[in-house]
Amino acid sequence: MDKKRKGTIILGTPRSGSTLLRRLIDAHPNVCCPAETGVFTACGRFLRQHQIAENVPVGVLSGMAFAGVPETETLARLRELAFGLFTEVCDRQDAERWVSKTPHDIFYIDEIEQLCADHCNFIYLVRHGADVACSMVELNDKLGVHLPETHNYIRQHSAPLDAMAHLWIDATKRAERFARANSANTLRITYEELVESPRDTMSKVFDLLGQTTDGWSVDEALSGRENLGLGDWKTYQKDQIDAASVGRWKKLSDITQIRLAGILNPTLRMTEYEELPTRLAATDPEVRRRHEIGLLLQSSQAITT
Amino acid sequence: MSLNRDTIVDFLGSNLGVDTSQISDETPLFTNGNLDSFSMVDLVMMLETEGGFRMTPGEVTLDNLDSISQILGFLQTKLP
């Protein structure tokens, strides 16, 4: 990895622990990792193209190319703007390196790859898909709105958990492809290892950033309340790393787990995560109770299947 | 998890796919097709698990389960 590159972009779906990661990174004296700026998400939206008849791309890059400005030049100008903004933040904090954290970036990973792949490093943060789905549903409830990038999934899937599971699948497949294609400058870490072994994981992160852990500790990182901003609503409520949310999907009902298994398991297998159960445990007393309740419901005159 | 209106609504929405923005506490859950019998089993299991009680055969009826208000009314007879 090119440890001399000044910038790094964190890629991970919402609710994958990126805010915790940013908090830990930002505490390093030589690195700045501001709260969600939306810079690269905006770049992604700026660059996103559509296809019209005969696959003609329509968007800024093709439009400017028709006007005589090569794609490489348009990309260079945009990159200079984006990187310049982060350099500005870096200078204000007297830091050597900047790290960008905006979860929505993952929805524009193809455009970000086109813009930045050879010009900065990446941290790809992945979390168990069922835990992400549970947390995304919780986030939507807390915010009272659905994030724009989730709208299509919500329209297509009646169960919120199913919608967020499909979102995780699509984003993760893209991110896994990105990480393989850019393995030379991408560090892949999991949320689970971050919360269970924070110091070891952060050593790998800081190594990517060309830094040591001198002058940095997990405890000090979590006691800080500086540089707060967008997206910091939950993680900053705590001053300790809490691994209790790992495996939260196991609290879902058996039927829900089995339903999500049909959706998530292929991608969980691809990402080497524990798969959800595909059938109920045969000896579980709960299975017998479920059967008994089913019989009671059927015997109730008002219920017919 | 304590059993109250919020947790029941959350369970209906997150686990059983009910669009809770479109229902009231009086909306029939099963008799108008919002939930099927499999979901009803899920609901009863959740109430028993979280409430720490076991429903008797006579209690597993639509009178106790077909709407949020009916569920809450039933819970008042079971929970301290």
C-alpha cells in the first residue's frame, strides 16, 4: 500500500461501525477524520451517468467530453476540489493525513473508484448483513425518514428488514469487487474485529495511514468529544466500545431468521460470515410450542389458513 | 424488552412486515389480511417470550390478538 498517499476514504454501508472507526481515527494526533462531509457522495452523484438509446452515456463526463474536455481532465478537476477540501480540514487541525467517512459513499462506489482509485487509500469496513439490516431499520425509525438511497429497496420489499438486507447485499457485492480490484491500496476490516480487538485493528488502520499508535489510545479516543458533526448521534453517547450489538440478529424470531436466510446467506457465505439458520431446530421446545399455538389457532373458529 | 404499545408496533413493523403507518390501534390485523397465521404464531411467541407467560388455549383467540388495542387489553390481564 502507498502509505505516502495523504488521503483515505472509508467505504462501508450505514450502520457498519464507520462512526466508531472515524472517532478512533480522528483521535490520532497526525490524522484528521471529520464527521460526515458528504464530499465524495456529492462527487458520486455529480459523476453518475445514465444510458440512453444505443447505450450512449449521459452525464457530466460524456457531456464535457463532447464539449472538448477529456474525461481525465474533468475527473482531475473534481478530484482536486474534493481533495482540496479535505486538505483544508487537515491544515486546520494541523494533521498530516485526512480520512473521509460518509456511509453514503458506498452507494457511489463505482464513481468513487473512477475518481479516486489510483489517488488515495481505502478502508473497507464490513459488518454482518443481518446486523446491518436490524440496525438500519432502527436508524430509519430514529430519523423518522428513509435515506434517499434506500427508497428503491423499501418500494420493492414490504418488510423493512428484507429491504435493508437487499441493500446490504448490493452494496457489499460492489464493495467486495472494489476491494479485490484495488487490493493494493485497500484495507478490509470487519466491524466485529474492530469492537472485539480495537487496538489490533487500529494498528492495521494506522499502518495504512503511515502512522504508529504513539500518542494514541482507545480509551483517550473514546473520551473525546471534539470535532462532532453529522452522523455522530449514537456512537458518541458511549465512552466504551460495546460489542453487545454483534450478533443482534439472533434475537429475531426463528421465522424471521429463516426468511432472511433465504435472502442473505449467499452473500454471508461470500463474505465468510455466519449464515442464518434455514430451518428450525428440531429439538427446540420452542418448536413444539409453535406447533401447539398453530393448532390452537386453527381450532379457533375464526382462523383458517 | 418490556411489552408495551411501542414494542408491539415495532415487532409488527420490523419482524412481520406490517406497514404500521397505515394502521391504527383498532385496525384488524388478521381478519383483514395484514397478518397470516404464520405471523400470528410469531406474534404469540413474542408475547409469551417477552411477557414471561404462557397463553392458555382459551386465550389464543382473535378477541385477544386481532388488533393492537385488543393485544394491549389482553396484556393488562396477564402482566403485573
